[in-house]
Amino acid sequence: MQKKQLALAALFTALLLLFAVPLRVPFRAPFPCAAAERAERAECADAASLPEGAPTKEKRIYLTFDDGPSTVVTGRVLDTLRREGVKATFFIVSDRVPGREEVLRRIVREGHTVGVHSASHDYSAIYASDEALLSDVAACAECIRRVTGVTARCYRFPGGGGARREQQTALLEGLGYRVVRWNAVCGDEEVRGADAETLVEMSIRTAGKRNTVVLLLHDSAPHKATAEALPAIIAHFRARGYAFCAY
């Protein structure tokens, strides 16, 4: 069963890892096997996803969580990070904040980085125009500032970006945002119903031998298996000499 899940995951992760072509919206199409194999062999092809000036020999991993906050999953993730002494980066969807303000404040209080992801995560609305994207970013950033007092300086495109990703990256950088991509995935969006063991295996497999890993995970409500997998993910990379970093 796990082999079938991993094979399915490979079909969905190819362009997420390579980012060779900007993603179109909506993004739900499967990818061919050959592309998946190329993705697994590729080193970090997208320098924009990596910390500026990151050394090539020192091992670092950035745990990045998208689509929260949620009450249960984000809470469990934070419990694990606190227990393990690890800092992470959370990219927030602000229309999920009402009723969970304390969860968002806890992320900041415990020393993690909060970044802008989206106000709505509605691809068709976000990528309708440059103005629509910037309005979405501003709404999410204002929610984070209002609830936590923090001015977010990191941004991640929902779904990896639309047809104008490169031009919009320049716009966002001009506003002072650091656009953060990723070069490895745990598979919690790519493999429907994946268990924790599968997510650990996907994290290891897609990280490959990179010295700098930017791992994509999700902490929205459906992703309980991600919270379950997190201790084993941390243990694996720690045992191999990786330092855990946040943006």
C-alpha cells in the first residue's frame, strides 16, 4: 500500500520540486512519470526558494507550514516543535484566523516566523490580475499585523504561483517581501489519505541529498497525519546533521 502511495505521490510532485514552469491555476493535474524521475534526481533548481547566501556545505532544513492556522493540527505541530526545540515558518491563510487568533499569537510567541500566504486561497481570485494578488497579500498581512503586532516579511504563492509568477515575484520583492518556494514535500497534499509513515518517507525521498532543504508541509485542519509525522521527520534530519532554521 505504501509503495502505491509513494508512486502516486511521484506523479503529483514533479513540477512542485522542479518549478521549471510557472504553475497555472487551478493546479490539480497529475504529472508524467518521467518528469517525476527528473524531479527526484534534481538538486535545488530554484535558488529563490533558498535562504540568501546559504552555504552549500552546511546542512540546513527549513520546515515550512502552509494553509493554517487550524486549532488541532497547528496546535499539535507547535507542541512538537516546542518539545524538540525547533523553529519553523508558518504561511498563513487569513480567512482561517477568525476564532483561532490565539493559535496565531502562539506561533509568534513561541519564536516562529509568520509569513503571508493568502487571504482566501482562492486561485481564480488571487491570480486574476497583479492588483488582485497585491490586494490579497495586503489583506493577509494586515490580519497578521492586527492579531500579532508582527509585520510579515515573507510570502509564499498559493499553489506555487500563476502564469505571471516571475513578474509578481519582482512586484512583491519591491514591496520588501521575501518570496519563499520549496524544494521538497512531505506529500500531505499530493497523496490522498497518506498516513504518517508515508509522509516521512516522502520527506526523505524528495529532500534527497540536498544540503539546504525547504520542506513543504501543511497545518490546516485535514492534515492530522502531518502532525503525526513531524517527530519522525525531525528525528531523521537531526540524526543526519541538519540544523533546523526559520526565515
